[in-house]
Amino acid sequence: MDGNGRWAQSRGLPRIKGHEQGSQAVGECVEGCLESGVEFLTLYAFSSENWKRPAAEIQGLMLLLERFLEQKTRQMIDKGIRLRAIGRLDELPAPCRDRLERSIAATAAGSRLTLTLALSYSGRAEIVDAVRAIVREARATPALTEDQITPELIGAHLYTHDLPDPDLLIRTSGELRLSNFLLWQLSYTEIHVTPKFWPDFTRADLADALADYARRHRRFGGV
Ligand code: IPE
Ligand code: MG
């Protein structure tokens, strides 16, 4: 969800206004997914690298997340949305993490759309955490041998162990990079880049991205 800051700057507004507008765009995108039958949506909301931002902006973002969850949890339950989160969630401020955990628990029965928020997330950290978990298991289970280290085993230790690999990556604000997002899982994902800043991203833009995706021929390295 990139471009909140530039959206605000282009209007002479403080960056936080862009983040506020960006959180509105989340609702729009979720509605679009429900309409189109998309079953999994993962939003890169806050990266490990984002901790480098000024403290006031980080505080603003965390408050916005709390407010978003307070306001939307009831609707998520009603619409059949199951909330999840990936990342080093223990690094989030306690009130934020508590709110997140309550919303995750409250929406656990949702079966129409799994909405995953990547928070304090980095793809490399996720792989590091997976390797650490495998090493811990190998120590506890000496029967685990090196030929048992497979892509499936690694995948099963990622934060996304219960999510399918993404079919489509949508990158807003025209940037052409992955920025440490789902590095393992994006191996064969189709990429759609739009110049629009995230706060301007509408369900019509989502529909365009899905139509673009539908025109791709996925070969997964085959012919
Ligand atoms: C994305 O917008 C939102 C977060 C990273 C939380 P940015 O804040 O990165 O916006 P730009 O890239 O400065 O425009
Ligand atoms: Mg950015």
C-alpha cells in the first residue's frame, strides 16, 4: 500500500492525512475482493524498515491501525472476513497488539475472505525465523535429517504456512521493487503495477488489476 505520503504531499497535507486516506482505501479494496470472489488478501501495512521513520509518524500509524480495527471488527464478522496478521508482531506497541489479537479472535470463524495484515514484516526476517524454528526442531528431533529440508518444510514454517502463495501482487505508486515483501511466496506471482497512489486506489482499479491478471499465461517455468 504505497504512496500515502506522496498523496498527502501533492495536496500540501501532512503525511498522516495520507495514511488516514489510505486506511479508507483498505475498506474499498476489501469490498472489491468480496465482490470479485477473491478469497485471500494480504496487505503490506508496516514493514520492519518502517521503524526507521520519525516517531510521530509511527505513532500515528499505530493509532490508525487501532482505530481501524475498533471500527471495522464488527463489519468484518458480519461480512465473513477472517483477520490474520504476519510479521514480528511482538514488536508492535502493546495496545496495538492487544487490539489486533482481539480482532483476530473475534473474526476467526470468517470463511469468505482471509484478510492478512503484514505488520512489522520483512520477507528476510520471516525466512530467518523459519530457519531458526527448523533448527530448534532439529535439535529436539534428531531424526530430522538434511534431506528432509524441502520447500514444503520451509513453507510450513513461514508466517504464511496456512495461506496459498499469492497469484497476483499489486504494487501502487509506480514503484518497481518488492521491498522485502513475501520474498519466498512471490516466486511465481504475477505483478501488476499501477501509478496510482494507494489512497486513490478504488475497487475499479482492483477490477483492472484482476482483468490484467486474467490475461496472463502462467507457465510456472514450463512451456
Ligand atoms: C505507504 O505509504 C504506507 C506505509 C508505509 C505505512 P508511504 O508512507 O510509504 O508513502 P510514500 O512512499 O512516502 O509516498
Ligand atoms: Mg513508500
